[in-house]
Amino acid sequence: MSSGASGRSVLVVSSGLTRNAVIVRLEGELDVNAVPVLQEHMRRIWELPPKPFLIIDFGSVAFCDSMGMSELISVMQRCEARGTRLLLGGVQGVMARVLSITGLRHAFEVFARLDDALRLAVSTT
């Protein structure tokens, strides 16, 4: 998927598993055009047995609009319903500003470094 003549944004979503966490890595722009890509990826994750943690890596996110934030809130609600702690890692620059401006900074467990979120997930059993 590329942002050629169609003007559509690009979001690459990948994920991995650890003993007690699912790690979702986002790369690109989390906007109205990218939300379906994230939703499809998350649909597959929701089909897995719940893990204690879901970590989303925002270290490579260049942009996030209101639809992206809305989807993030949906992920948080789904995590709460499953008894999974949602950790946001790599939150700097654009994502830090968006969370601050929207007043949602304290609604999430936010880490400037992905490593810090991973360390919490590994140390908590």
C-alpha cells in the first residue's frame, strides 16, 4: 500500500507475541484512511486468547487524526472488557502532542520509550 495518486495515507501494522503481551507496531499515519487497516489487524488479535498486556508501539507514527484517536479509544475499551492492560510505547512528538491536546494523556498508560512499556509487561506476572 502506498500513498500514490489516490492520496490515501499509509499505515503498516505488524504484531508479535511475548509470554504475557501482544505487541502491535504502527508505522506511518493513523488517520481516517488508515483506521480500517488497524481494525482488520486488531480483529485478528481479538480472536486470540487474551494476554495480560497489549502494547502499541507509536515510535514510527508520523500523524494521528481524530478518527485515529477514536479507534485508539475503542481499542482501550476492548482491552478493559478483556481484562488486558493497554500500554502505549514510543509516545513522543506527534502522538505526545495529540494525547496532550485531546486531554487523553492520562486516560492511557503512556511511555516515551517502547522499552519501558516492554519492561513493565515483562516484570508484571
